[in-house]
Amino acid sequence: MAYVERKLLRLLPRFSIYVMGQYVTDIVKEFTFFKPSYVFERIGWRVDGEIFSHDYRVFSGNMYVASVHKHWMTWGDSFEIDIADGQDVIMVLAAVIAIDCVMDANSSNNS
């Protein structure tokens, strides 16, 4: 249903998301000093919260889209995702996968 493609050879991580074979958006990690920031081009979503601890919210303008909380002390990665009524579930799940991929790559590079 969704395809997440990492764009290689970039200074900052960038992912393209396709839903049902159609290009929807690029997720771009912006350069910041204090905490990671992600922008969803074309659809105007932004991520707010503690991304390093996998506890964040996604907004479209001022409208709540979803919240994500990672459960620790589990076998493998386990997330609790609350998606607002009327939001694109597939798009939210693809976004969470892309952000988690960036965070895993960062932790691998730091160890």
C-alpha cells in the first residue's frame, strides 16, 4: 500500500513516500542544533516533540494529525500510534517508518 524510498548521497536524510503507487511527499530532516526537525514537503506536515525518545506529534498547520510513542523494553520495536479521525492512516505509518529509519541510522553511526 505504501512504499518508502530513502534518497542516497544526501547531506541530510530524505525519504520519498508513495501511496498506492503515487508519489505523495518527501520527508526531509532539517539541519538544527538542538533537536531533530522533519518537514513533509507538498503536504505541509511537521513533527513536534521529543523525537530522540520517539515521543512526538505530527501536525498539519495547527491541526493534530497523529501522536507516536515508542514502547521500551520490548522485543523489537513497538510503537503506540494515535491517528486523528479523518487522517490518512497509511501516510502516517509510512512517516513513522521513515523517521524511525533515520533514528536507527543515527544510533548506528554513533555506536
